[in-house]
Amino acid sequence: MLWVSYGRVSQEGIQGMVTNPSNRAEAVGKLLEAYGGKLISYHMLMNGNIDFFIVSDIPDDKIADVAIVNAMLVRGSGAIETISTVPAVRAEDAITQMQKAQQMASAMAYQAPTK
């Protein structure tokens, strides 16, 4: 399944990139490969809100492990301030989820709080 990770680089991480310019895609790729995943692409934005985003293919049964590793290993390094990982569903594949939501709405599976 495709996943998008995005986040902010810490001041320490930015200083490291200036001191030792390098393509971090290789390091990210190795981390993903350790879980049987694959790096699809790595992009730097450096706009202050989101500094990077990563597209990866990660087996569904490994995503929880990857999230914990992101929190402990990647953020723990001090180079990354925040990182979030969310599923990326292709538009044509999202129809199944839309139909499921439609069925659940018809069955009143969720009701908003009342005023």
C-alpha cells in the first residue's frame, strides 16, 4: 500500500544539512527496506510548515512498526521535529471506501452529536 509521510526538520537537522549536504533519500530508503518497504520518492519543500514529504510502499502489516520507529528512531535523532504517515489511496481505488461510507450512512452506523 502507498503511504505519504510528511513533517518538519528541526533546527539541528537543518544545520546538519547545511554543514554536510547530502541526499537523505538513501537513508530513508534503507529504513523502509528494513521493513520490506520501498521508497517511491522523497521531496524537500522547506517551507516552514512541511519541510519534506515521502511516498513509500509499505506492507500493511508493517505500518504500525514503521510509525513507532518514526517516533523513536527518526524523531529521537533530533534531526526531525515532526513526522506523520498517512495512507495514500488512488482516486479510482477510493470508490470502494466511498461506497462503504454510503452503506454505513444508510445503516445509521454513525450519528453526529445533537445540539
